[in-house]
Amino acid sequence: MMCKYGVLVLCVAGWMNLSLAQQEQGDLELQLQGSFSSTVGADVTSSIGTIAGKFGPFVTSNIQVGIGPTLTITTATTTSVVPGTGTTVAKSKTTATFGSTVFAVYSFLFQDARTVPYIGASYYKRDFSNGDDRGWVGGNAGAKFFFTKKTAVDFSANYLTSLNTDTKGGLLLFAFGLSFLL
């Protein structure tokens, strides 16, 4: 019987610790994030996976700014018709590039909440080796779910628009991350 009460006390204590989980002004966040996006066109389809590290301070309890490196792996498939035969041929090419992201986020804090919804804006340059690439800019919305006082999972949806004049349309990107408050 005493063991049951001990387990109950530990569960309540753990729940209370979780309920106090939120960032504060001066906290630094380190995040490991992954995302996947896919573009579909008439003659080109591409799948893009990105692994990012993000680092940034909370300048207030609600506002965070930061930067981070990115590794992007892209597979582009081009489909064409062979003249005179009517046969379609698909060619694929996979590349890896290094880039960076810069971001600002506003978090909606609620007293004793484990979930922290947010909105933000970001600039993303996928490839440092491409001097002609001006990058992408856009907004995002998401939420962090704290499972300890200083550790959370992060889910977000991002819509980015290319700053390159020859690129049409936008990029819808869904990201998943693991955050640590330092």
C-alpha cells in the first residue's frame, strides 16, 4: 500500500515539474530540427530533406531571435519525352548543400502551461556555394510541447517565398525538432 502512495507522489511531483516548463528572458535554446518538403511540377519533381541546428536567446520571455546551420539533401527528378519515340525518360540527381537560417519567434505564454504556441518569421539560404541564390523568406506557426522543464518537442508549419526572380510559387515546409533550454 505504501508503494502505491509513493508512486502517486512521484507522479504528482513529476506533473507539477512539467506544468512549470516554459522559457524565460535570458534563456538560450539549442534545437535540432528536421524537415521535409516536396515540390511537384509538370516536368520536375523534387524532394528536399533538411537537418538544421538552431541556436538563439530569448530577448524577452516571449521573443526569441536566432541563427543556425543547415544541411539540405535534394533529389530532383526530371521527366522528358524522347523525340520520335514518345517514350518518357526520368532522370534523377541528388545533391547535398550547406546553408543557414535566421529567425525571430513570438511565443504565446500561458501560466503554468506545458504547451507554448508561437508564430515567427525566417530567412533561409539553402546553398552557400550558389552565389546567385538570394534565399527564401516567410512565416511559420507551431507549438513546443515540454516534457521536462527544459526539454520540448517542436512542430511547425512554414510557408516560404523565394527571393529569386526566376522562381515561381512558394515552399510549404513542415518541421519537427527537439529543443533544449540552456
